[in-house]
Amino acid sequence: MLLSVALLVSLAQASDVRTPVAVVVTSKRPGAEASSAKIATRVYDVLKKENVGDLLNDAKATKELKASGFSDPKSCQGTRNCLTKLAVLLGAHAVVIGVDVGKVGKTLAIHLEAIAADQEKPLASLDVSSSIDGWSDAMSAPIVIFVRDVKEGLRLGKDVPPPPPPPVVATTAPALSDAPTKTDLTPAPKEEPLVVSKKDSGGGKGAVPWVVAGGAVAAGAGAVVLGILAAGDKAKYNDSLVTLPDGSQGTTLSEADAKALASSANTKIGLAIGTAVLSVALGGTAAWLFTKESKE
């Protein structure tokens, strides 16, 4: 009897979360294959440590996806639409964590994104740039935060309902009377204007300039990561170019793969430029705020 109750409770809890959760390497960029596999394993291990159940590592997820008719998850090249397709193939409430790693020189650009089959927006995302040898330390804290965000997004039907409207208090209008009223013509005493003095904070800066400066730094880092990923796409395309017998230039990629790679590179280049412009704008605003506060 107790075993049956425990089983029912377990099934009820399982139905409240999105499953399975698959960690998949979703790109193949020159020189980053070994790092991609290690990072995917690290993500899987942190998910397991955070007690996320029904996990699929890269090998198992790739096997199931190929059985469902998808040739190779690495052909996604990190694009969100492709990750959504992978999640749908794994289940109605499945979640795919795409691991997209690019390499330029001795620097890695790491992009993680968790996509649910039944959710339009990603559950969580993470961008980290690091040296090849230092990625483990660089990701140590960010990856835990990322995994906990993913874990929070696994819950189904946990949306917080909007707060109820405030109660309406009925008021009764005063009864009208024909009795004469006395009007006091004595002028009211003049009120002194309220003077607000600025408290000396000992020369410390306010929070706003620091917040804006932090945003500038974050935007700059995002621009670097996107630029590295775009460069990786371009390098892969260049590596596929061949000279045909008639002297014209062709590619070893299929037409669909070439278009997907070009679209991915163009999107990341556009986002990198936009993010860089935002970083410069935020940096200028932060400098102006710091200058303003120093004069006050």
C-alpha cells in the first residue's frame, strides 16, 4: 500500500516537470571539437549534481535523435530554430541544452542555451569567453547559475497568478442641508517651503553609474563572444570551398548546410555589431554620470 502511494506521488511530481533534459553538442567548428565534448560533459555533471532528473548526455541524445530521423545535431550550428526541432523530436516537454563552442587562436567562445519543446523563449542562456586552458575556472560559477535557471524553468504550470485587485471601499456622500454655514475669512497661516538638503555621503558614487558601467562591460563581453562565433562560422565555410574543374568555386557543404551556416554567421555578426554599439553607448553614459556626480 505504501509503495503504491509513493509511486503515485512520484508520477504526479514527474508530470509537473519538463523531461527529458538532453545536453547536446550543437555545432562543429574548426579546432573546437575536443573542447565542445569536455564542456558538454561538464554541463551534464552539474545538472546531475543539482538533482535534475531524466538526463541524456550527448551520446544518448544523439543516438535518440538519429533514431528519430535527424542526421547530426552538430549541423544545427547553434541556431535556436534547430534546437527547438531537436527538443520536439525528444518529447512534447523535452528540453535541449545546446553546447556551441567556437575557437579563435587560443580563445574559446562558449554559448549554452536551453530550449524547451513547448516554450517559445529559451529557459536560460550563457555566454563565456576564455582561454583554452582556463575555461573550467571561467565557467565554474556561471554554469551553476545557468543550471539552476534551467532547473527553475523545468516546472510546468507554476506561473504566479496576478495579484487580486484592491478592494473597492464604498463611500457615502454627505447629506445636503439647507442650513446656513459659517464661512471663515481668516487667511490661513503661510507655510514655509520644504527645503530638502542633500546628505553628504562622503564622496561615494551612486548606484546608477555603476549599474550602467556594468551593463557596458557585459555588452562588450557579449559582442566579443558573438564575434568569435561568427568568425568560426566563416572559417568553416572557407574550409569547405573547393575549385571545380571548370575553374569556378564551389563548396563541399550541401545547399541547406551552406545556407544555414551563412544565416548563422550573418545573424551573429549583426548581433555583435549591435551589442558593441550598445556597449559604447552605455560606457559613454556611465562616464557622463560619474563626471556629473564628481561635480556635485
